[in-house]
Amino acid sequence: NHFAAYEQYSGYPTQRSAWGSRAAPLLKSIAAAEGDCLARDGSGVILVNGKPLASSDIISRDRAGNDMIAYPLPLKLAEGQLWLTSESVRGFDSRYLGPVRAAACRKAVPLIVF
């Protein structure tokens, strides 16, 4: 898996940052990159180049009761675009906010502490 730290999602109204007024970068998996095709099957699962994307369910409301509107598909990612995802159905990612500019991301390596 490849990961990206992306700060633009941090301004989304329901995102709360433990960093105070400073936006905290969010760690997301890169699910698709430029040239990849995204669509939804009949049950709403996101397909990347025809293959199901794990954890791509959509919720209608977040925990605060705000409407969560799925980003419209199908689409083909343009040059310099990424589709970011998370393992949580409640995660903020491209399912709701669409593709992101690769230039706005930093390469990230998750640290696992035992």
C-alpha cells in the first residue's frame, strides 16, 4: 500500500483537529492514480478499473448529523490526480470530496507502535 498525508481535507466542516487552529494532515491510502477509471456498481461499491475497492461504502450522515454526499462517478483521473481512501466507512476521503492533486500530498509511512 502507498500512503499520502493530505492537508486539504482538514478544513472540511466536520473535521476537528487536535492541533488547535493548525490543520492536521490526514493519512490516507492511495487507491487510484492518474489514468485510472472509477465507477460505482449497482450496489454502490466503488470500482477502480473494474475491480471493487474495499471499504468504499457511503454513509448518508456523519456522527454530527451532517449530510454526506458521495462524489459523482464515473470518472477517469486526470494527470496529477489521486483518489484517496481510508479503511473506515466514516473516514473523510475521496468518496465524498473527490480526487486530489498529487502535488498537494506528501509521501507518508504509517508508524505502528506496540
